[in-house]
Amino acid sequence: MKRPRTLGELKASGWPLERLRRGVREEARDNLAAKLRAGERLFPGIHGYDDTVVPALVRAILARQHFILLGLRGQAKSRILRGLVQLLDPELPALDTPLRDNPLAPVSPEGRRILAEAGEDAPIVWLTPEDRYVEKLATPDVTVADLIGELDPIKAARRGEGLADLEALHYGLVPRANRGIFAVNELADLPARVQVALFNVLQEGDVQVRGFPLRLPLDVWLVFSANPEDYTARGRIVTPLKDRIDAEVRTHYPRSVEEGLRITLAEARLPEGVRIPGFIARAVERVAFVARRDPRVDPTSGVSQRLPISLLEQVAAGAEARALAHGEPALARPRDLYGGLAAITGKLELEYEGELMGAEALARELVARALAEEWGERPGLEEIEAWFAGRRTLALPENLAAARKAVATVPPLAQLARRHAADTDEEVAWAELALEALVGQGRLERHEGTYRPKPPSEEGETPGRSVLEP
């Protein structure tokens, strides 16, 4: 069906004009209610929030509230804000003005002029949900003019009406989000004077442009994200603005390894043909969980969910590179986690003790502890440790066939790997996991792919806190 192109055609088309009498928050509320009645999944692609964050969001939306998502980095705050467009109508008619005026009740001087001059022939444009979403990343250089607007002297000169011409205004991002959603990421980074400029939008629902006696009763749904105030050293949310935000929704990291792994597998870009055993993928996820518990990692900064996502991509790339170099199946092994340290070190904010140790050394220890946790309570490590007690060493080459032969020289290790592996290719990966578990528990040490017993002087060290060599 052809869409109406003028106001008269819109009125004659039978399109439900009552929708134009709703505000954007009423529209989102109605569409959310319809999704809840139909049993549709809200915020698809967001995992781990079904019993915590999503119910809080539902309450805020049904209450028609402006809200802020407060949480550490890598907790899907921006994705949730962008997902709000799913609660908007598939299409919405508007006048072709910078403020996308309601054709029945324009708020801008330009919209009112068009309606007065053209009447039923006023041209209509159609907005998609994406057209109605405006996002701004807060930075210290953002000005009030960026968000609210300012006089455009060039436009004033072209129109020839002088500086008092209200149509000579250049509207900022907030007015241009009229009849839609305006999202500010990292709100605390906005300068205080700019945060103050948002007061009137939240309190009075309008905008006043500096130097003009102009009030625009905007219809804007304001949503924000921010890190907790005790984390960001660059700024803070000023108290009066915080008081005017209706709801504060706290986000969090995944509560379980399985929950986190669902997110990681959904987000990671993995090459085709690379096989990643389940225990390897879980060990990757455990690295983030171990780091979040480690006292040498700054807890107020957090450990982003991007860490296991990037690490899993590095693990897959390492397996692919080895397969290409040696002409073998592309199978991920524990050693690939050490090869992906570059995905870990840049995502950790360290405390003083961590800085003294160094990011790479700490990352190696986190990997070893994660592999040890993935082994868990599975039996069989004592026999392998006993084999090394005779001051023996074992080198595991990169090549799969050569590594399989090396594993066969340690009968308890070969038997243990055979019990757990799904096939012969996986045996080497399981053998490596068992050896890495002993390293993570402080019962062996690893040096350039060679496993050996710890020297007598180190045997009294606390398990799980071993110093790992490259």
C-alpha cells in the first residue's frame, strides 16, 4: 500500500491518527504491554538479565520514566539503550522539519509555518524506529549548543530576517530527537554546565535556546548510561540532575560461567572450521571470573565481558594458525590461551600489587588458575604428579602428532586423557589441561611448553599463586 505523502492524504487514508496523540513514552509503554501479553522475548541478544535488569526496565517503561543504566564497563548498557527502538512503532508520519514535528501539533516555528501555508497539502515524511533514536557519547568537550542549539548566523543572513528570526536557529541533538529517544552514554563525563542544561528537559519537558524567548515542548524520552561514581575520575553526575532521573537500573556481570559463555559465544567472531572443545571455551570464560575475584585487579573498574570475547577469538586464531602451519586439524588447546594474552592485558586495570607484578605475568597466572578451575575435582592428577616426582620433564610440541607421541610417554597422562577425550585429536588437549591444572595448583611449573617439577625451594608456596614462566 502506498504511504500518504501529504497531511490530507494521511487523514483520508484511514491511518490511526490517535497514535499521533501519544507521547513517545506512552507509545513504548503500549508496545511493551503488547509484547508482554504475547509472551515475546524482550531485548533479544541480552543474556543473564532476565531475572534482574529486565524486570527493572519493564517497570520503568510501564511507568513512562526516564532512566539511567548504572554499571561497570562491558555490561551491555549501550546495547540495551539501542534495543529500546524495538518498542517504537514501525513507522510514524512527521512534517519534514529538523524537529520531525507532529503533523497535527507542530512545536517548531518552521513546522507551524509549513502547516499554516500548506494546510492539507503539507508534505509528510515517514520515520523508522532507527530514525527516532539519537545517541551521544559524553565527552568533556560537549557544549550546551551541541545538545540544545544555537543561533546560526549564516542561516539568518540567508533568510534576511535578522537575528530575531526564530527559524535561524540551529537545533542541537536533544530537539532533533523530538518524538524519539535521546541516549547519553557515560553521562558523568558531561561537564556540569551541560548536565544543568538537561534539567529543563527532564523537569519541564521543554527546551529554551539561549538568547531567544523560545520554549519548545519537546516529546523526548531521555535515557542514560554511566559507570558508578566511585569509578569515574573524570566527572560525576551532578546531584540535581540525578534527582530528576526517574529510575536507576543497576547492571551486572554474568553470575555463572554458563551464563557468561552464552554471551561470549554469541558475540565472538570465530572462523569456520576451528574446533573449540567445550572445556576450552569454559576455561576462557573462567579467566574473566578469576580476574574479577583477584585483589590485584581494580574492582571499581571491573573486568569487561569483552575480555573473554576477545580471548576466545584469539584462541580460535591460534588454533587456525597452528593448523595452517602444520597441516593438521584446527583444534584449540590450552596453550592457545597463553597465546592470547594480548586480549587480557589491555583490559585489566591493576592495583598497586598488580602493577608491581606486571600485566603479562598476572595474565599468565590468571590463565593457569582458570585452567585449574576448569579441571576442578576431576581425579587423576596425583598419578601424573607422581610421575614428575622423579625429576622428569615433559615437552609438548605445537604439532599435534608430535604432541600425541609425547603424551604417550607418560602412561598415567595418556590414560587420563583417553578417558575424557571424545576422539584421538582431543586427547592432547585434555592432557594439556591436566598438566595446566597442576601448574595452576602450584604443583608443577611450565617453561616454554615444557612441564617440570618445582624446585625444592619453591614447594612451600601457596597453591594457585605460583610464579609462571613464559
